[in-house]
Amino acid sequence: AESLLDGSGDPSTYLKRYVAFGLAGLGVMLLAARHRLALARQVTPQLLGASFFLTVAVMLPGVGVTINGATRWLAAGPLQFQPSELLKVSLVLYAAQLLATRPRSVETLEGIAKPLLIVVGAAFLLLMKQPDMGTTMVICFAIGSLLIVAGTPMKLIGTLTGGLAALAFVLAIVEPYRMERMTAFLNPFADAGDTGFQAVQGLTAIGSGGLFGVGLGESVQKIFYLPEAHTDMILAIIGEELGLVGCALFLFVFGALAVLGVRTTLRAPDRFGQLLAAGITGWFVGQAIINVGAVTGALPVTGVPLPFVSFGGSALLFMMCASGVLLNIARLGP
């Protein structure tokens, strides 16, 4: 429906592009699954430097592409690339490598801050400048999972969590639109035509699906009503077309992914593999939780796509690359 409404005339535009990126992603995943983890450690500095450089380049006038008020993409013809997806991968690799070589650094706040939290904080500043609070939250899940598995005291984890919550509140006050998003989910129907519009339309889609849905491809909400139906709100369309049963199946799959990620973490052959598996699992599961929470009205709408399902070429490529690394760790474990 989105393809027809934008005037392209081809209803399969997004499907064709998604399949193309998916096939490329399968190739990347197989390479990552078969090469030694030592290669990932070797390229981590280059990946981190490139991700920061590209994230800065997005904000340069005439370079970055702005969509819906957010400047997060680089474009080359019809293709768009989101550097923040590369930033997720490189930060998880960097944190895993750093904590694997400095295991005692997690015992104090100063040890974590220098240099891990400094680097992560710099990434957060760049992301909030775009602005992209959703990706910032996903990285928090990934780095938080790494710190827990690395043995960080829970008291210190609580301190970091409280500090991030206070910072998020301050950022919401500074930008009124963020405060509107954070409060609109509490009662989206109070302003269904403005701040609560997307949440209300998403809930309407899910409610319309009932138990078994209206049928594959028969969604009404995706045609004229629900914004970003093919990206951030795709779960609402699944709920409308496949009903509660379809949504439950998807949630079961993500739950299984979480269990297998934890299992891989526990069976990793070394500390680096263990931390890397924890970070990737935290990334996948955290992003799914944020998306599902936003679509169902349990969390504010933050523009986070549903992993592996929402349309987005760069997101799919890097998630499949990370999946290959996770497969690699699982293969090497007992």
C-alpha cells in the first residue's frame, strides 16, 4: 500500500528491496559464522572509527538525509544507509573486547567510565543530535547486558540505570516533543488526532484483527491511517492481518531467540565470546521489547524497528551480520 500511495505504481517495491537485502544479509551472516572471532577483534578499531565518522557525516549540511524531522541517513541514489546500525555493532564489539581484556574494570564506576562509558557517552551525544533516542535505548540494553555478564555489581548497575533515567527525563524537558511522546502513551486517546495518533491507530489495527485476523494482505490501517506501517509499526499490521495468534507466534519466536542467545552466552568458549554473545542478545531482545512496547501502548513511540521484520536495508544487514557472529560463538562452544 505504501508503494502505491507514493506514486511508484509497483506494489512490490518494498518486498523486492527487502528480499535483496535479505539475500545479501544471508551471505554476510554465513561469512561471519565461519570466520574466526579473532578477525572480529582485529577489525573492531576500524569499525568503531568508521561508525563515528559516518555518524558525524550524517549531520553535515548537504550530506545527511532528513526524514520526518530526523537526520539519520546517508544516501547514494535509491539506496539509504543508517550509520547508527553500524554504530550498534561496533560498540558491542568494542565493549566486549575491552571488558574481556580488563575484567577488573567493572568493579568500580571509574573503571567502567574510562574509557568505556566515555566512548558510549560520545556515541549517545551524536545519536541525540540526530535525534535518535530509540537507538540510544537499544545500545543501553546491549551495553547493560554486557556489564551484567562481565560481573558488574548490581549496586553499580542500579546507579548507572538511575543516572540514565534522570538524564532521559532532563532531555525530555529540554525538547517538548519528547515529553509529549513520553506522556502520550499513558493516555493516547486523550489526543488521538495529534500526539497519540500513531499509538491509537496501532491499537486500532491490533484490535481489528481479533483472534485470527482479517486475512493476509487485507489490512485497512496500512493504506490510509497508520504511519510507518511497513517499518516501526509492522507488528500492528501483523496483529490486524493475522490476529492474536499471529502476534503470539512472533512473540514466541523472539522469546526463543532470547533463550538461545542466553544459552550461547553460557556456553561460549572464552570470555570475549561470552561478552559478545551477551551484547548481541541484549541488542536483539532489547530492540524487540522497545518496539513491541511502543506498538501495544506499553512504552512511548520512539521509532525503533522490529528486528528482522520491519523494512530497512542497513538494519537487516547488520542484524544478520551480528546473527552470524552469534552462530559462530554457538558453534565454537561445547
